Amino acid sequence: MNFPAELKYTKDHEWISLDGNNATIGITEFAQKELGDIVYVEVETIGKSLKANDVFGTVEAVKTVSDLFLPVDGTINELNGALTSQPELVNSDPYGEGWMIKMTVDNPEEVEALMNAADYEAMVG
């Protein structure tokens, strides 16, 4: 299983990539394997300011619907439009084309407090 070292991770299986105050967020390879075939991604929080651990959307798989939790405080700016017609990108490329949202982070230091790849890999074992 893949755990890119340049990303940070949450206990709820989201990953975050930070560039200045801008972040890209998705779900991990582990999460998409647990969910199974992704059939729909819904995010209705574009333009909203949310706190860490707030639900920013849902991901629907063949067998379940799961909430998506924001890793850090900030404002949701963009949904990956490709997921509207190709939600399976989350399965085939969770760390690349399958990203879910882009956001402006209120405090970039919050990202540093999240798990690194080794800690996340140890958690999911």
C-alpha cells in the first residue's frame, strides 16, 4: 500500500498536501480500498469556512456512504470537477487525479501536527 511521505494524514483517513496556505485533500489508498468502488462524491461546502473535523462532504461507494472530515480549519475553495463524471478516480489514483477538494488553510502549523506517513501506516497496520 502507498503512503506518500510528502503528505500528512488524519485518523479518519484523509490526506492533505500543503503549498503555502493552499491545501489539496483526498482520501487515502487504505480508505478507498476499505470503501470499495466509489460511485459518487458530494461536497456542498464550497466557499464555506469550516473547522478541523467538520464534515465537508460524503463519498458513496457501492456498499456504503461515508462522511469526509476536514483535517484543519479553513475555507473550501474547489471540488475536483472530474469526480462528477469519474468518481472512480478516487479508487484508481487517490493521491493524484482522485483528489477531492482544494482549500485555504487558516493556520498552516495545524497541518504539521497531523500524522506523517510512517505514523499513518502504523495506525492502519
